[in-house]
Amino acid sequence: MDNTRKSTKRLATAKELQQIVAGFYLEGHEAKRSGKPVGWMPPMNGLIEIFYAMDLQPAFPENWSPVCAAFGLIDRNYQAADSMGFSPDLCGYLRNCVGYINGMMGEEGVPLGGLPEPDMIFMPGAGCVPTMKNFQYIARRFPGAKVFKADLPQVPIEDIQRYHIDYALSEINRIVEFLTRVTGRKLDHGRLAEVVRLSDQACALWDEITSFRRCLPTPISAAEVGLMFVMVTRQGTQLAVDYLTRVRDEVKQRAEKGIGIIAKEKVRLFWDNIPLWYNLGLFNYFEKYGGVVVAETYSAAWSIRLDTANPLEALAMKSLQSYPMVSCVSMKRRKEMVLRACRDYHIDGVILHSNKSCLPITLGQMDIKRALQEELGVPSVVIEADHMDPANFSMAQFEARADAFIEVLLQRKGYRQ
């Protein structure tokens, strides 16, 4: 049985996303050809805004991994990583990246041209361990690239103190000094203020778009999660603001007209953990029963509002809040986030993705499952899978559990099969 399926999208604006994705990678290769410095970095750390403010080109190896999943490149990349001794039990993003940079990178015919070779590499001092190790390996693979090693504390968001912010600010200033020295470009603080304003505006639009999911019926579902690409790669650009404005307007119009994702919405579902990038079609699976995956954990992680009056400090604060699903969140807070989402989005049932490829986000799911039942009376089901490796997912097993789960939810709501 095929474990890979694409999702069915209903938004007209979703059709524009393919051009935006292709445009981003084309821009990276044009930057390389024209001599504009390219920097590889993890997402979500405030560095992207500095890059756009200094007219530098960012690239995101972690984000490239879901693209590889969508294009069916995973098997070859994993084979390359396996041949080098990297265990199949490691993070799927790490394995894919290692396999890619030691295999098909630079070959003709790679979808979207692949990643442009880095001139600079930014090794994070925060986030999950695989991310940090991934960038250590990337730095060894490209010895000619200039390397910046960050050092950031990893504390729960609710425990951030002034001294944490001051230290993160010193790291942001150190990054600016590094970029000036390596590229010869100086940071225009007026331009940075504009970029931070655009970044915050994109986050505000993203929050507004997701807020419409509370509508009954929902005008947008988790099947549109690919829109997140703009939040990952284009924060701080007018392109992101313009595109998300069009998405917001379309979703708002659907909500005002009462247009749902399917003809008759019966059951509202929540997905916990990272989506299966090779099988986003799972988000459509329940639709034949009248079920819609209304919301998911992962999309909420990409909206971090910024204090536009203090751009550098705003980016320092953003760097402390990066990886909010992994290293900057307590188990208590993560449980509260899921429970609050279930209340806000009128959730009838929760799908807990026990993710072999990301154990940090999977930790605490049994506590969440218990709290959902005891505090909200919301049933949940656990599925075992992997957000990157289709070999660790069984469609047949998923269908068996999903069908039984949806039957329970429909009976609870008074529907008969």
C-alpha cells in the first residue's frame, strides 16, 4: 500500500504557493551566480530578518527536507546517509540533509535546483540536539564556508528573564559584526526596522488566518499546512505580507459565506506533532466521514510577534523563543497549548502522532492524552509514524485505527454510519 499521498487543497491562493517555493530556490541560485553571499541557517532564530535587511541570501537545510519528501527524494538521500554509518533511528531531517549534501547536491535534474552552496554557515546554540549536530556536520562538509557559532540559553518561554534577553542581544550584535566583517556590508538600522515590521505583520496575518479555523464550519484545514513555507523562508519581506493578505482575504470571505472545507462538517479534529511531509493526504483522510483536521500543533510554532519599536531586541527575544515545540517549552505549557487549542477550535477528537523522527515533540503525549480525557472529555488516538521516513509508517495500520476512532466520534455526536 502506498504510504505517500499529496493533500487536496481547496484554497485558490494555495495554487500560488508552488510558484513562491520555486521562486525562493531560484533566488538562491541567482544569488550564488551574482556573488550575493548565501548563508545556511536553522529557521526561526531572528537571523532571517538580519539577512533580508542586509540584502543577503538565506537558505534553510531543515526546510529543504520537507521539500525532498514532497518530491520523493528521501530514499536516495537516506541511502547515502546509511552508507556513511548514520543510524536510521536519527532525526529524519538530519539524515536527509547529510545524505543530500554528500549525494545528489549539485547534480543536474534535482528538483528546484536544490540548495545553493553556502558561503556562510550559522551553527545554532539552541534548539534540538539533531539540529545542532546537523550544522556541525554541514560545517565539516563545506570547509571553505565562514562559520558563526552561536551560544544561546535554552529556557522555557515563561521563564525568560531580562538577563537572558541581554545575553541574546549580545549574540545578535555579534552576528551583525560577523556579517559586516565577512561580507563587507553594513547593517542599515532603518532597513532593519522595516524588515522587522514586515516580519511582525506576516505573523499577525498568520494568526488572523488561523483564527478563522474556529468558525463552524472551518474555511481552512490542516491540508493547507504547506502555506507555512512562507512563514519559514520569507518573514521580513513584502512578498510574505502580500501573499498572506491574499490568503487572509480568501479565508475571511469563505468564513463570512459559511463555506466549509467539505459539504457537511461533522467532526473536528486536531493533529499533534509534525505532519507527515510525504503524506499530507492524511489530512484529507477523514473527510469521507465528515471529519476535518481543523488545527495542528506545528503551524502555531511559526508565529512569534515582534516588538517593532526595538528591532534588535525583538530579534534577540525571537531567538530565545525559537523551537517552541522542542527546547523552549515545558511539558506543562505544551499540554496547556493543546488543551487551549481544543477549546478554541471546538475539537471533537485528537490525533497524537507518535513521531519516531522527533522524540522531543513526542514526549508528554501520554500526559496530554490523559488530560484531554479528564479535563475536556475529548477522545484521542495515537498513531506511530515518522514525519520524514515513509518506511516507518503503515497506511494500513493508520486506516484501521482512524476508521475505528472516527466511528467512536460520530457515535458520540449522534451520527449513524
